[in-house]
Amino acid sequence: MSGSGWFHLRSDVTYRRPESLLLEPGVEVCLDSEEILQPFFLCEPPEQVRLFITLFCLSVGFGLVVNHAGALQFYSSFVKMPQSERRGLGYTACKAYGFIPIPKLSHSQLQATVWLLVTSLLFACHPHLAPRFFLFASFLLYFLYFGNLYCESKHGGHGGLLLPSVLLLLVLSGGPQGSPWSLVFVKIFLGLVYLAGAVSKVVVSCIFGRRWAGSTMQAYIMDGMWSRPHRLSIVRSLQKFLLQKWYLCTFLALSGLIFEFGWLPLVLLGGRMGSVLAAAIAFSFHMGVDVLQGLDFLPFWCPVFWAFLPDLQSLWHGQELMPHQTWTAVLAQGFEEEPCRWLMSAMYVLLQFIVSVRLMDCREGKECLPLTCCPMFAVPRNLFDSEVRGGVMTDCNLRTGGSIDFAYNFFPWHSDLPLQLENLKALPGRTLFWMSTSHVHPKLVRLLQPEFDGKELLLMANFEISADLQTTLEELVKVLEEAKPEDWMNSEKVGQILDLQTTSQELFEGHRMEKAPAQNLKELHGLDLMAVTADLFSCLTSLAPTEQHPYVACD
């Protein structure tokens, strides 16, 4: 930078409008000018950043298109639920960054928003069509779209929280001949998110006075078997095999903690090989979570791993890492090139660090999503110890989009936005909640309605529960109540619980749900045609002539 001052982005190259580039191909794209606003939005990013923008936006756009039908289906029935009173991020529907409200959209407005978001992401891929402007537009549209789907099974929760931060950091990237320092900030931001997840697990386990270890992993995989059963029997068999091997549960738990603690150091200190290895491990981690727990981070989280493609390309071609290509050198060069944008990016990453160390998500009313400390699964668990137990069985496929995600939220006995019986009857299929509140940790009491505390078994379903199913659930609660904390390592005891869970699932599948009479031809699909035909002939027979009502010929 040629001494132009802190508030000038660059001063040595002039700016040309994108439309002139379309009319005059071959004209050099601008770096920046003395102006701030126009180059800030219209200038082309560096080459490596352009590659990442293209792959990232295309991947996210593809995920939006694939899942938009389920989102719109969810939104049609969402208005009947108590959760429709709010809009926001995360399952608590907090305001954007803790203070910016998100407006409610109608069904048609939501549909228009998703296509605007997809279009904006696609336009951001073209370097001559003001990529920064469309990246910033995508950043704003994210809150409108995802904020109205905060409790949907694919778009809700934490699976899409990384998107706006990555988009904003890309908006602040340097000029086309600058260094790719914004990609370094993206990697550091991602590493801080993983680190925050590890720190929250350790801190929360200390608060609860329990170790975050194998019993915790066992309990959370079991939760997934209740609410998100996998359609493949081989996966269900794998889950049962893992849960009965305490050492495998412990290995998964400790390897998860090591991954979250060590991911950022591996990226920063491991060179190109370390970065590529870290990306591969992280992708494998999310794939494993998807298979074992049914939590899909692939469409809106995993596209960030395209940031490691340049490292992979360099390794593939055998290029050595030069001193000026280290992440510290790239950041230093970026500060010299674009101090204003660099400082804004650094401040945003610093905010994520503050949220992480202060565990803001764990403080009631202090959430400031999309900045997060990732406290998912931070509470230490042991199914065989004194704790709240529960589960949900449903016809709704929570592994895919289109359903309200009530696996851990909105239970009928929760203190915040509980689902009532009339809400369950509005669901498209059978749903059953069960919970035992004989042992509620003092830190979790606020999540439960006081009148339901201390109950051996609570049940609610949108169908009539059979005696066999209720008896099986009662036996399950009794076995867990009589167990010892160390029984989580007892393969026989765990097998007994798994058998009861399987029996409960089979009995649930055997229930029939009463449906209203069909109103149109589409609803006749799947009915017993023989019975319908018999009813039709019976109706026609009633029209046959009798002595009292003979046929009369009309002239």
C-alpha cells in the first residue's frame, strides 16, 4: 500500500464497472480505487478466493434447491404449531446476532426468498457481475430464509449457522491481484467453532460433575435410534454393535474431543498436508454423525471444506510451501494490502472467539447466533445413571427435510413452546413421546414444566397407544431405574435395553392411525379396492326397483 491511509482500500489501480467488462472482454479487472463503496461491492476477489466462492456458492445453492420442496412442505403445516409464533436462529429462535429481529414471511414470500437466495449465490460465482454485492445479498437473504425455518429438520438448528459468517468474510476479501488472506480467516473461524464445541463439552461436564466419555456417546447414539432410525438394517446393526462395546464408545467420544481440540492447531501448524488431513478428518466426522445420529451437516456446512482445495492441488502437483505462502505470511501481506477489510474480518473472527470462551449459547437469553459456542451434545450422559430419560418415535423422517425437528426440543412437557395433543394430531403421521422425569438435574429443571417433574413415565401420542407398547416402555424405564451407573459397560445390560428399544419400535410400527375420509381421488390411493368396490355395489343395490318404487317409463 502506497501510504494512502487506513480508510482507503487501495490507491494504485483504477476501477472499471462490470458492465464495461462484458462489453469489452479482455479489459483488466479492477483492484480498488480511492472510492470505498463501489469497489467494496463490485471488485473481483483474488483467484484462489474466486475458486472457493464458485464451489462454495454452487454447493450451497444445490443444497437449497434439493431441500426447498421439503422446506415449503414444512412451512405449510408450520402455521398450525406454537413454534410459528417466533422467527430466528437455532432451536430457541434467537434474534440475528442477539439483537436483530427476523420478520415472518408468508408461504409465497418464503418461496420467493429461496429462489432469490439461489440466484444471488449463482450470480456471485461470476467475477464480472459484482460478486461482493451478491455475496452480501446472499448474507442478508440467509437470515430471511433460514430464520423462518429455525426448527425444520434440515435447515434448522446449527447445521446452517456457518453460512452467513463465511459469506461475510468473502465479502471482505481483497482485490483480484491480492493475497487469499480471507481464506485463512475462514479456516481460523471454522477452527474456533470446533474448538468452542470441545471447550463447551469440558466445561459443561465439570459443571454437571460427570465425565464426557463413552457413556455420553452411547446415550446420544441411542437417541438417534429412537428419533432418526436409519432405513438400512446394516447401519442399525452397526449402531447396536457399537453401543454394546464400551471401549468403542469411549474411543468415539475421545476421538471426537481430540478432533475438536486439535483441528485448528493441525491446520495452522501442519502445513499443507496438515490442512488437507484436517479437512478430510472433519468431513469424515460429519459423515459419521450423519450415519450414526442422523444429523445432516452436508448441504450447508461441508461446502466450507472447498477452502482446502488449493492445498490439495499444491500437494497433488508436488509444490513446496514457500515462506511467503505460509498462513502467517499471507495474513501479514493481506494486512498491508487491505488493512480496512483485514481489520473488519479480524474483528468478526474475534467476536466468534469471545462467544466461544464465554459460552454464550449456554447462558439463557445471551445467544447471538450465528456466532456460537456449539454446545450440541455438551451435557454428559449415562443412560444407566440418574438422569432424565426419553425418546420419540415418529413416522416423520427427521433425517430428511420437511418436518419439525422435535428430537430434543418441543416435547409436550417442555417449558418452552411444548407441542400439545392438538399439535400432534396435525402431524402427517404417527408420533409418540415418552419421558421419565424421576431424576432431573438442577441445571435442567428450568427446561421442564414444574407439574411434570418427578414422574416415572410420561406418554403422549396422536394415536391410541396399545397396552403392549406401554408395557414395553414401562419395562424399559424400570430396567434403567434399577441399573447401576457402571452398567453402561455391561454388554448384556445394554443388549437388554436395545432389545426393548427394538420391540418398542416394532410395536409402534404395528399401530394404525385413524384418518379422515378421503376427500379426493389422490386420497383414495392405497385404500382397499375390494372393500371400496363392495361398498359401491351395496350402494347400487339400494337403487334397484321394488314394489313400492318400481321403474316408471317417461314419455
